[in-house]
Amino acid sequence: SAWSVYKLSWAACSLFWGWACQWGCWQSWSASYPLEKKSWARANTVNAGFNLLVFGVLGLLQGVFYQQQTLWFGEGQDFRTLASKVLVDQFGWTVFFANPYQAILFIWKENQFKFSRVWQSMRPLKAFGACVCCPY
């Protein structure tokens, strides 16, 4: 189909903008603007821009990761292939990359984009890893 050709031709662009719009811009707009019936402020723009970049990059990286899983485990739909992909996704990608990536960037944002404060907010590191990064 035309959509498949488009996605293959512009995979990186689609991944970035798909996630950026779905989780970045839409989330920013729907979470604040219509419910509170306020006018759009500079803080909303900063939040939307931040979310756009965070989730756009995450979508791009996740797309690459899923392509890599196909190389590791194959394209099959059998139980072994799907179980392998789910386990690596949930207990590898999510715990060791996706959640820490988001947590650290949102801590950075909460600390007025000062990395010097991020490390302090992550102390003790063991508690940060267990409570913030591990979704289980």
C-alpha cells in the first residue's frame, strides 16, 4: 500500500513525528489546555517542545530497537519468537533504557534544565533505579 511505501521510505521521520505528535504534542495539549480553559502560555510551549523532543527521540530509538529484535529473533509469529521479543522489550529495553531515559529527562526539566541538580535528585541511585525506573 502507499502507506507502507511511505513508512519504509521515511521510517525515521515517521517514527520521530509519530511519537512526537502522539505522546509529545497531543499529551501536552490535552493535559492542560482544554480542561483548564486557559490561554496557551510560554510554559505550555516549553512543555510541548520538551515532550516533542523526548518522545520523538524515544520513538525513533524504539523503532531501531524493534528492527534490531527482528535481526536477533526473526520475523516469526511462533510462541518462542514472540516470547523472546516481549521479554527483551519488557525486562531489557524498558527497565534499562526507556524508563531511565524518560525519568532522567523529566527530572532535568523539573530542575529548570540544570544537569547539576539531576544527579542530586537521583540519590540514592539504588532507590532511583528501583522506584523510578523499574515499572514492576
